[in-house]
Amino acid sequence: MDNSTNITYHDIDIKKMLYDMACAIVDNPEAVSVVENETEDETVYTLSVAEADMGMIIGRHGKIARALRTVTKAAAKMSNKKISVEIK
């Protein structure tokens, strides 16, 4: 029995993943937006939320923001992409 699988991660939509994670955290998901800006060497995702939800996205001592960045960078690494996440 062969348990090896050929999974490719080129189909991961990092923008949608970041959007979905942010919507799950905030009280006002209608105000969440993610803008993707590609340069020649990396992709920058800018996450915007309502001002009232900014504390929820950042978390205590930046733990939630750090977790969002870690998960998106891990997904990007699987897709062989270099990314950064900005929160505004």
C-alpha cells in the first residue's frame, strides 16, 4: 500500500485565506479587506479592518497579528512565494 501523495500547493489563495481568518476574528467582518500588491521579489498583503476591531486583530502584545503573519508565510512557503503582511 503506497501512502505517498503528490500534493501541490500552488493553488493556495493566500489573499482569501488571510481574509477568512480576519473575518473570523473581528466583530465587523464587512469592514475587512485585503489588498494584494506584487513587486518583482515579493507580494505584500495589506489587511484593513474597522478601527474598533484593530485591537482584536493585533491581540495582546501583537500575538494575533504575529499568528496571522506566521500562518500566511507558511502557506506562501509551500507555494514558493515570498510575502509580507501589513495591518492597517
